[in-house]
Amino acid sequence: MKVYKFGGASVRNADGVRNLHKIIAGEHGLFVVVSAMGKTTNALERVFDGLRKDDRKAALAEVEALHAYHAEIIEGLWHKPQQLESVEELFAELQQIAASAEYRDGDAELWYDRIVAFGELISTRIIAAYLSYAGVSCSWIDMRKAIRTEQRHKDASVDIEASAPLLREAVEKAAADVVVGQGFIGGAPDGTTTTLGREGSDYSAAVAANILGAESMSVWKDVDGILNADPKIFPDAVKIEELNYLDTIELAYSGAQIIHPKTIKPLQNKNIPLYVRPFGDKRKPGTVIRGSSSSVKVPILILKKNQVLLTVRSRDFSFVLEERFASIFSLLERFRLKTNLINNSAVNISLCIDDSWHIDEAVNALHDEGFDVMKISDMELLTIRGYNSSLFERYAMARNVFVRQSTQTTVRIVRKHQEEER
């Protein structure tokens, strides 16, 4: 068996879905993981935001726009107006949630997961129906019932041992050449829907590859392979032919969009190679990630946007005591804040964290614990692995840098956001 993963950009329109069909044509023993179509997850986050702010009109408007967007894709695939019952049922459920769900702030993450999961459920229903219509032996499965996660919302980890019998049974019952399942979502022990973190479809595919003993996993993207930088930001980006598991984990942790940070471990545990391949031309080899690849020879630049810099100081100057650090990180965990860089002195600790609607709550809680906090928004984290003196001078010594950390091989820079590199 092989596992293929297709991202939202690849299936953002009818042409993309037809190209997916061309890629999998003739395959047998294939497990396909698909993300939400286009920018659907962003739109569903706005649905959730409308629910959270009690702006039901805005939430319903987003649902209506999403319904029209997916209807256009369906019409493009069938070349005529077409209603898929399974898709209509999902939209009816989503509309009911947007209109009348009883939201509580204490359940924010639970409602977030339930709402954004509709993107993957809808996309896979459309794709499975189209593949069957096109003559593929295809079956759809609900990954909320096949992937068991921890009891945590918005960034859950998968319990592979508990998931294995569930997923294997679902695939066996499907009895089809191609099985289609959702990325990004799973089910908690209490039966509620969970998500695996943004871009978590890669992680879903890796878990499936591990459980099903896949010979390989392929991620199909709109690039020729993995590049050493985002070409939209750094125009001199070049393709990397091979990566090893360790380098990939380091890059993913630093914020590289090539792969979800949790993806590699399930593959490494069973020595499954991962291919990043171009969606536009399946004949091209792309980039391969495996245990035996040598280290990368070119500098790698990773820009992580939407960051906030918190500088925390104890009012009694007690940072020499380790328990003060423990209380800070315990509080960050309580508010589900992800720390990407830590820099400390005798009396201060600076934390670069992902932006979140919980940040102000965390800042207030830190104040209550006896800390003074300075918050700076609109920041970004730039990591350069394998930097040279020219790159260090250009980026690490720039005027907009707030925090700089460097080793012999890597420099990490927290800086004020800027629109483009020059």
C-alpha cells in the first residue's frame, strides 16, 4: 500500500480534482488523505469567530459563501448543477451550528475543532463521489472514527496504538482500490471531534502510513519539491533533492511549511520514505526524505509569521529560582500557547509565541502571578540553518531585530514583520 496526501491548494477547484484523478489513475492499494479545498479552513475559522463573538449573521454569511464555492466545484466536475446528498447534509449541520449553537468560552477549542473539521469532511465527500463517478473503485471513511487522539482540542496528538485496529478495520471494510480519508481531524476518547493543528493533514497521512505499513508516503504540492526557502519571500530559493529525517524535524520545528512537525516520527519508526512531489507533473521526482540522506549543503531560510513577543519580568527579581520559570510555562500550557523561541537574562525571559486569541488572557494571568509583561505584536521568527557571514550581516544585524540567537550552524531572529525581503 501507498499513502498519498493532497493539500487544499491542489484541490481548490474542479481542475485540481480532475488532476488528482489523473495522478491516482491505475493505482491499487492506495490510501488518499485530502485537506479542505482552497482557503476553506480560513473561512471556517471566520464561522467560528462569528460564533465566538455572537455575530450569527457573519457566521451564516460565511457558510453561505462556502456552500456556493463548493457547489461551483461540483458543477465543474459533473458539467452541470449537481447536489450530493452527503455534502448537503454537512452544510445543513454547519448552518445549524452557525445559527443556533449554544457557545461557551470555556468550550472554545471544542467548538473550533467541530466547525473547522467540516472542511475536510466536505472535500473528501466530493472527491470520493467524483472518483467513483469517474470509474475508480473508491470508498470514503470517516477519520474521526478511525483515528483516536488524546483528549485535547485544536492541537491533539494521535494515539497510534489505539488507532491501529480502528483504521485497519475501516480500510478492510472499504474493500476498494482507493480509500479516501480526511487529513487534520480525529476523534477524542469521549467521541468529540479533534484537530491535529494547522497543516496537520501531513501528520494524518504519516499515521496512516505507519499503521497500514505503507511502502511510501507522497505529499503532492504546487512546487517541484522542497525548496531551501519560500520563493514568494526569498526569490533565490533552490530545490533540495534529498533530506534526512533529523534535518526535516529540525526544519519543521523551526516553522518550515514543508511538513507538519509531528509527521516524521511515525515514518521514521517504520523507515518509510516520504516524497514531496509536484502536483502539476507526476513524472518529476520531487524531493525524498529518508533516514540515509546526507545533510543539506545550502542555507535554509524559514520565516514563521504571526508571532508575538512577550517579555516577562518578576516584580521581586526572583528569576534565579527555577520554580518561577515553571509557573510561567505551566500558565502558557493552560492557555494553549506555543513557544517557538526562549531568550532569558538574570531578570527577564522573552518568549516568541504563535499569535492566539488567548494571549491577552495569559498576560492578565501572568500579572496576577506577580509578573510584569511587555507584549509586542506583529512579529515574525526567521531561522537560518547553515548561514554564512553575508546572510548573518543581512538579516541578523538588521535594524528591525528584537532578539537574536546563534550557534555555529543556526541563527534565529525575532523581528518586526516586514512585507518582503530585498
